[in-house]
Amino acid sequence: MTPERIPDVVFHTRVRNEALGGDNPFEWKDVTSAEFFGGRRVVLFGVPGAFTPACSEHHLPGFERHYDDFRALGVDAVACLSVNDAFVMFQWAKSRSIEKVFMLPDGNGDFSRRMGLLVERKPQGMGMRSWRYSMVVEDGAIVKMFVEPGVRDNPQGVGLTVSNAETMLEWLRSRAG
């Protein structure tokens, strides 16, 4: 059986360009799924929102803390995806001292929607958001996914039981031996 492939979308990112000078040396860079995931092994985790409690205190810091463990297991990149724009993702990473995890903005929710993981969070005033999950992607193919149970619109909250860094590490280690 052939693994499912990640959707073909364009991520609108901001990258540093020192040649611009000034206080804000960043420019827009559109990155396709093929460019981001092609030819490498990526651990991607999706979160409901930047600056939210579980995402900020546990999910994102766990992947940052274990970044070197992921690299030692043959992972080329670890990325955090949220339905937030590049500016919010940058400030969120800065506020949490995130230096290793790549912050991947899904500002329009295109990736999350095509993954079937875009949910409504209107009672909390959050609009459309990603469900919480993590996955291993090898050259664009989804090898393993850990999706928090109960994917649905307007949940009270979204748990963090199976998509955490430790679960992903345990799975990767079981495959390495």
C-alpha cells in the first residue's frame, strides 16, 4: 500500500534577508509543499493556535526540547504548523525562545483543509483552526500520523495525548532499532 501524500499547497513565509537592512530585514517567500517536504524526512505537528495555553506551554516546547533527538533519528526538519500568519508565527516563536523548530504558517488554512483537519472554533472566537496532530513525512509521503481523537467542529478544547513529541520519538525509536 502506498502511503498517502501531503497536499500540494503554497505556504506564505517570511525569511530574513540581511541585504534589505533596517529594523525589519524580512521578505515574503512562497514555499510549496514539494519544496518544503521534497527529498527529506520532516516531523510536522499541527496546533490549534499560536499563543494558546497547551500549544505554548507543552506542544511547541516539547518538540523544541527534543529537536536534537529527532535529528539523531534521521529527521531533517521539525516544523510547527498553525492556521496563523507568518508574523504571528514569528512572534510566537520569539516569545517562547524557539530556535530550532521551523514555524510553518498556514494562514489561509489551505494545508489544514486539504488534510481534512481544519475545524471551526467559533465559540472561542478562533474562527477556523487546525486540529492537533503530528506526523512523519518522507519526501512528501505521510508515513505515520498521530491525530488527537474526536476531530470535530467547536470542541471545548483539543487534548494533547498522542501528538506530543514524546509519542513521536517513541515511534521513531521503535522503527530505528
